[in-house]
Amino acid sequence: LKNGFCHTAILERLLAAALFAIVALIYKHILACQAVGEALKRHRCGNRQRQTLCCRQAVAAQAMAGVVFQDDFEVAQINPEGAKFEKVNRLVCKGVVYEIEFLIDVNSELFECEEGDKLTVALATSLSVDGVSEAKAIDYARGAKASLLDQFDYAMHGTVYKFQHVKDTKVEVYVSHGGLLARFRGDQRHLKKLKVDAEVYTLLRKGSA
């Protein structure tokens, strides 16, 4: 009886040890599965973030496809020689990135500015987001199609009528918007895409990009 009791106790201990080992293995397996799941989750999130970033970059690149010039400016003076015409302000601006001197006449009722205001200025050959659409400007103005007008506060259609060298690498580019003038003066590297007789849209937005 004594030997039988000992054998039973030993078997119980062996079973308990085996059961504990099995539970431990199951627990380790669960932890490993959780770790794999978390890793997959982080991987998927990382992929989604990268895909989102790539999509945003692609959209931004596409949206600027027709833009041949863009820079941030600060309004240094308004009508430095006095107002020449009613409801027209002449803005004299300094470029932030390319240090380009920029002068432009704007409708003072449609685009109000003060000295010290920050502006983003762009010139584009098309208002379409892909730069190649043949839609008419009136369609964009009515909001029938997505366009660069959605990103700016003020726009004028004009023609580049003069491109002249000033000194060394400095050039001046003149644009006429039906009598309202714009002039860019700066390094030719940043203005070389502006060609004489090219039709362009001059786009302005308050605040830097």
C-alpha cells in the first residue's frame, strides 16, 4: 500500500509537471502570435502611411504640373509713386526664396493688401490640375472643374511681352494682364521658363505656402 501510494504521488507530480510545461508552451505560443500580430499591424500601418504620403506627393506634383514659377513674397510697398488709377493698387514685393523683386497691379476691391502681408505667387500656363486640360477658364471660374483657382485667392490672365537681360545673370520679365502690369526681376535661373508671347495665369494667395 505504501509503495502504491508513492507511485500514485509520483505520477501526480509528473502529470502536474507535464501539464505545467504544456500550459507554459501554450502561453509562449500565444505571446509569439501576439508579437507577430503587432509586427504585421505596424507593417501595415507603415505601408498605409507611406502610401498616403506618396499619394499626397503625387497629387501635389500633379496639381502644380502647369506652374512655371512660384515663390513666396512680402509686400514691401503699395503705390510707392501714388495711385495711378482708381481701384488699382501697385504692389512692390520682395521674394523670400529666390530674392526676386516683384511688382504687380491688382484690383484693390478684389484683392486687398497691406504692407507686410505675405503672398504666394505663381504663374501657370494652364489652370487645370494636370497642366494639360483644354477646358475653358470660365468652366474653372464657375467651379465646374477642379483647378488651380481652388488654391489661390486672386487670378489674372495675361501675356509675357518682354524678357530682357539687366546685368550679369539678372533679367526682367514683363507680363500684361489687359493693361494691369506685372514685372519680375531676378536671376534668370528662376525665370527661364517664362517665354515671350506665352499666355499665363498670374495667381496670388495671401499667406506663404
